[in-house]
Amino acid sequence: MTDTTSEEHEPTGQPESTAGPTPEAGAEGQAGQDGPDESLAQESQESQGPDAGQDGEDAQEGREAPGGGGSGDGADAADGAGPAAGAAEDPPDGAEPEGGPLRRRVTGKLRTLALAAGGVVLSAAVAAVVSAYLDIWSVREPPPGAPRITAASEVWWDLLSDHHLVRSAPGSAYEKEPLPDDDAQDTLARMVTAGGVDAGTMRIRLILSNFTRTPATITSLRARIESTRPAPTGPLYHCGGPQGTAEVSRVTLDLAVPQRPAAETNAEGKQVQYPSDKLQVAAQGEPAYFDVQVFAGVAEGPAALAYEFVLDVGYTQGDRQEHLIVDKAGRPFALAQGTNDWGQGFRCQGKAWSAR
């Protein structure tokens, strides 16, 4: 009886709490335990995409790994959350934020446009200042280094009323040569180049140009003698003579009395100091022309003198009194004393020189 009782109660002598479940039961229990988690992981993978599915697999491996427990799950969860958390943090050193190159290009272009606009504004301002300065300056006088008034000159004769007389160099024999092209003036000019001197009288045409905006008023005209010397003693040659009335206005200078200012004939036929009326050179206008007749007096023989002189033109411009010196292409004018005996020397006649 006793043995039978012990055999019947032997299976019940092993408590279930200490033996644990059999492998089959444990697998079924584990499957029962993991079933809901796998469904949730599958749903999470479908809703979050491939990354979430990978995170779910990592979490599953963490639970199946021995000793994984709660710490494994936490590590895998942290690993799965890494990329999302990193996107919210600042980029590491050396990495550029998205859109950085484009922002720099836009900023560079804006800076270039701003500098270009600033340069245009500055250039316009400088041009305006310079233009205003030149305008203000030119009211009184031209820019530095530029002339206020310039003068040119031409020497000529009015052969209808004047004799063009030349005292030739000693030993000259131009009377033996025919006149080229019936033009005695070219031969007379060649005589002067060869050492002769114009004598008696000449006309000087002044051409004055004003480079400022202020008109200039001519106030005086004088001859300033630079030097005197004996006139050449060669034969006299001349053309022209009083054959009509000159149609040019006459302003006269007498080198015999150089201290005397120029004179002009007024409407009543009297000689008065030049200018009798105000003569203006237009402001930045057309050149102004003035004809001046210069006399050197008369002398006979070796006593005749030759004068070298310049013209001194006085004028006012604004409140300034100025002087302009006029010469002949950088050299003084030259004029010798003339003669009252036109029967001596040689006179142009047709194609030759004629003795009288």
C-alpha cells in the first residue's frame, strides 16, 4: 500500500514553479509573448518606411539576444532615434548648411551691385563738381594753364593806297631778274628773307580770340620798341602807291614817337586816341579782327633806322586790367624808315623792275 501511494504521488512531488516550462511550452509562450510586438513593429514599419522597419528588426534582435533585457531595448531605441535627433542638431565643423553656397552667391552679387551703384553715384558727383568748378572758373578766366585771350597777326599792304617799300641788302641786283608770274610781292618778301627790311609803312592785322565767358574791352594800343639798328643800304624796291581810297578802318602807330598811343580818325575826320569807342572781344565768340597801320617816318641815305617792335594791347576783362603782347610768329616786327623821294630806286612795272 505504501509503495503504491508513493508512486501515485511521485509526479505531484515536483512543483511546477521550480521546474519551469518545457521547451515546447517555452517556445509557445515566447511566441505568444512576441506576437503582439511583431504586429506593432510590422505596422510601424509600414507607416514609417524602410528605416523604421530596420529599427524594428534591431529592436527584435535586442529582445532575442541573451541578457538583452531592458538595456538592449533602450540601446536599440537610442540607435534608431539617432538620425532623427541628429537632423535637429547643428552640423559638425567643416560642414555647410543646406543652401549655403547659393546664399553666398546671392550676397556676393548684391555686394557687387551695391559697389557698382556707389561707383556710378561717386563718378556723377565728381563730374558735377568738376563741371561746376570749370564753369565758375571760366566766368573770370579759363582753366589753369589755358590762355584767356590769344592773338595772331598778319602783315600786309593795301597797294591801292600804300607803297610796299623794301630796303634791300647791300649789293642786291633784283632789277636784273624778271618778276615771277608778274607778282612783285613774292620778290619783295624774298628780299626781306635775304637781309632786307620792309620800310616806310606796313599793316598788321590782329586776330584776337577770347576763351572766357567774360567779354574783353580794348583800352589801349601801343608799339613797344625792342631795338633799333641801321637800315640796310641796298637799293630801294617798291610796288603800289596812292591809287585809290583804302576801304579798311585805320588805326595808326608812329614808331618815331613810340610813347604816343595809337590814334584813329573819327567820324569828323580828326585824329583821336584809339580806341575812341569801346571795342569788345566777344565772350567765347568769333575771333575779332583789328587793322593797325604802322609808320616809321622818313630818312634818307645811311641815316635811316630799322625798328624791331611788338604791339602792346591793353584790355579789361571783368575787374582786371590786362596786357597782351603781339609779335610776328614769335619774333619782333621789323620796319625801317621810308623815303619821300619815290623817284629813286626801282618800281615794279609789268614783268620787270623799272628805274625812275
